[in-house]
Amino acid sequence: MDGVLEGIVSGLQVAFSLQGILFVLIGVFIGTFIGMLPGLGPISAIAIMIPLTYGMDPALALVLMAGVYYGAVFGGSTSSILLNAPGISGTVATSFDGYPMAQQGKAGKALAVAAISSFAGGTISVILLMIFAPVLASVAISFGPPAYFALMLLGLTAIASLSEGSTLKALISAVVGFMIVTIGIDPQTGTARFTFGSANLLDGIDFLVIALGLFALAEVGYLIINRKQKGMKNAKEIGSLKLTKEDAKEMGGPISRHSILGFIIGILPGAGATIASFISYITEKRISKKPEEFGKGSVKGLAAPEVSNNAATSGAFVPLLSLGIPGSGTTAVMLGALLVMGIQPGPLLMTDRPEIFWGVIASMYIGNIFLLILNLPLIPYIARVLTIPRPLLISMVIMFSVIGVYSISFNTFDLYLLLAFGVIGFLMRMFAFPAPPFILAFILGGMMEQAFRQSMTISNGSLMIFIENKIALVLIILSLLSFLYPIYQSYRNKKRAAREVG
């Protein structure tokens, strides 16, 4: 216990030093700006910064990169809310209710809810990280392939909850998402699947290409087709930033629930902020007394993913620092940076280099405060993007989407894919096929397939491994209940309606 206290003190000395505070401020400022630009994301920013950290103190270098990471997640909500163009993959779920709020003339309120929710989720998760980090590393390790498969299955049972009307259309949308995720080289056998002889498809299709196509370009197409629609005039109104007592009350539940849920999901290697935000959104919709409000500008629907994705960002540092296992693509790049600096993350890092382990955690307190101070006063100016004339705004969305996609691979083929998914997204919108189930199936499909195959290899092809693994069994039971509950609820509502008519 004395060693832990000494480590915390050394971490606080790093975080609260003049250099530490300066690097946190620089990191969160760059991260917020990068997050606001559709497609760029924290991975590119951190990769660019690796050469700049040569010769730096490893603790300060990691503080800087961590600031960029959670700053980008914090700022990524801006383009999701204002333009329906997710800044990073972790803010896709933010657009489900954030963008409708902006269209209703409540952009200021939406940005304020996102900023406060992000701050609360980040701060609470940092407290949890400081208290439970040493213990949670061993918990994360206990999640083997069967438990991962069951966790993904639990997420997929929520597809019906993401449907905006027809459950059948939601299932069709999800099946197409599953089909798309199988494109590329089979990770186990090394054979090419559904590439049609194209070398450009061997690596599969990047998530960002799909997200920007289905949301940003599809929205561009919709705006062009409906350019004479009068109902769109409210979109130029920014609205008040003030939150009422009712708004604060609605945010309270999601903040308390999803700070913990997002943090736990973030701890699991490979899960990350994207899955955390989707699961939190789905969970909040399931338990809400007014699920019909979700997707139409619900405060709870906006707060839940924003709390969760920021909490998951902090949680991702548990497997990175305690086990040397990256919890997301961004932390994978940070792991490479640490190895370049001669630092080996793992169980001994907490005792051998406590200033690095606890310095990063302590810096997150400062970073979250800086993010709130930076973002809240700027909301009126950021929201003015909605007052830009529509032709110019459409051009900007297209430009940012193209730059974001091209900067990932520098491959023009990805731009054709972006256009293709833009057309698909537009047609889905016109014929009322919901996009969220497509995205959820694409995110979970690859990991689900890999976990299932690993489980089958471990058990020599026996499905009993999912029953014998206690964590997997509990999650499968929850999946079954999650699947059956909407059916029961629908049956009960029909029976009640029939009784009232009778």
C-alpha cells in the first residue's frame, strides 16, 4: 500500500509540474481540434507526434499523447452533432440524437450536453482508474475468446432496439453489415474473401469509409434533394446553451450508469470507445420509459454515448499500462511509441516506473478540466457552422470526408468506396432502412468471428466451451433475455391495446 501511495505522489509531481500541465494543455487542444475534423482521428495525430517525442521524458511524452487521445474523443462529437459527419468512430452514436437536436435549432444545447457529459464520464472514469487499476488488469485477462464471443452476441441482440420502424429492415441492414465485414483476407486461413480479384480489397474496408459514407455523404444527398424543404430553416438556429433542471435530471442517470459501463468496456482489450458508445446508447434506450424519443433529439440518447466513449478512453489505459495489451487502435500506436522509448508496459511498470503509470492517470484530471474550460466558452462560435450557407456547408462536408478518408490510406480506391457507401446510405435513408444496425454489425462482426474461431480451436470444435466458461454463460443468458424482452414487451402492449378496445 505504501508503494502505491508513493507511486501516486510521483505521478502527481509529473502531472502538476509546469511541463506536465503545459503538455496536457497542448495535447487536449490538438486532440480537440483533430477530433472536430471528420475522418482524421487521434491515431493519425499520435503517429505524427511519435518523432517529436524522441529524447523527451517518457512520462511527459505519454501525458502529451494521452491528452491528444481523449481530447480527440471529446472533440469528435462536434462534427457528429453539427454536420452528421462523425469526427471519429467513437462518436457515431452521438449523431443519432445530437444531429436531430441541431436540426431542431438546439445546437447550443446539444454541444453543451455533449461537453458536460464527456467531462463527467472522463472524470468519473479517471477516479475509477486510480482506485481499481491494479485489480482490473487481472479481470481483463480473464475475458478469454468464449467470453468475448458472448459479449459481442449480447451487443448484437440490441439490433432490434436500433430499428426506427420495421425490425425486418433493421435485420436486413445488419446482415449487409456482416457481409461487408467479411471482405478481405481471412485472418485465420489467409485466403482472400469476396475481393473479386481486387488487391485494394485485401485489407477489407475501413470503418471510417463506411461511417462517413452512410452518415455524412448520405446527409449531403438528402440536403441536396430536399433543398427547398421549409422545415430545415431551424437548423440555422443555434439556440440557448443553458440547460434546464429537467435536462440536468435527464443527464444524471446516463452519467452515473454509463461512466461505469463505458469504463468496464474500455478495459477489455480490443473493445474501445466505439463499442462502449453503442452499447450504452442501446442500453439507455432499452431502459428508458420513452424509447420513442431516441433518434429524435433525446437528451439521454445524446448523453449516454458521450459519457461512455470518454469513460472507455480512460479504461483503455488499464490493459495498455498494466498488461502491455492495447485496448484500441490508438493505444496500439501509443504502445509502439512506448517501446521506441525503451519502456515496456506490463505488470512491473507500476512498481518500476510509477511516475509513468500514475503520471498519465493524474494528468487526466487536469486534462478533463482543460477540455471543459476550452470547449464550453467556444460553443457559440463552433455552432455558427450551421449559419454557413447550405451550398458552402455541403462542400465543406464533402471536402472533410474526402480528406479524412484519403489521409488514412492515400488510396483513391477508398474514395470510390466512400462514394458508393454514400449512395447506399442515401438509398437506405430514402427507403427507411436504419443505418445504426449496419454499423453495429460491421463493428462486432469481425471480432465476433475471430472470438468464435479461437473458441472452437481451444475446445476442438465443441460448443460446450460457451457453457463451461462461467463469464460466457452469464453473458449468453443475458443475451437471451435481451432478445426475448422486446418480444414480450410487444406482446404485452398488443394485449393491453386489445383489452382497452374491448
